[in-house]
Amino acid sequence: QVQLVESGGGLVQPGGSLRLSCAASGFTLAAYSIGWFRQAPGKERERVSCIGSAAGVTYYVDSVKGRFTISRDNARNTVSLQMSTLKPEDTGIYYCHLRSYWGQGTQVTVSS
């Protein structure tokens, strides 16, 4: 059974940092590209970042470039998203996504 489980969300002040993790089970993560999406209240879900199966291939939406870093640990079947210099507009539910599978999401709230 394929499963993606996110963790690491929370409430943080503007300028702060959070590290999200996605634990995958039911398949070998190393063979796939995997991404992070987010959905803010009243907005469509958007792709934030993704990392390819090949080393060094990454994508970031313009609004997070230079602030977020995606990484993967194939031995542990996990993908992480290090988020720094967070802004209120980063608020939303963050989802891990692989092929047709989605995690349940983790809430990130950036507020003073």
C-alpha cells in the first residue's frame, strides 16, 4: 500500500524557519520524482518544489527560490523541504505528491 505522510508543520513568525518531511512507504522512492505542493485558503493548490530521481535535478516556484531547499534521503525513503525566511504568504497546507498519490498535508502558518 502506497502511503505518503507529511510532518513538521506549525506556527512560526515571519522570518522564521520550518523543516517539512515526507515519509514514503509502499514503494522505492529513489526511482521517482517527488514534489511539494501547497494550498492557501481560497486559492488553488500550487507546486512549490520538486526533486527528480536523478541527482541535482530540482524545481522551485519563483516565490520560494533562495528560501526553500528540497532534499531526499533515498535510504530512509524520505523527502524534506527546508523553509527559511518564511513570509505570511507561505501560509497554507503543504502536501507531498508522487505520481497519483498525495499525503494528508501538514499545516504551515506564518504569523506574528
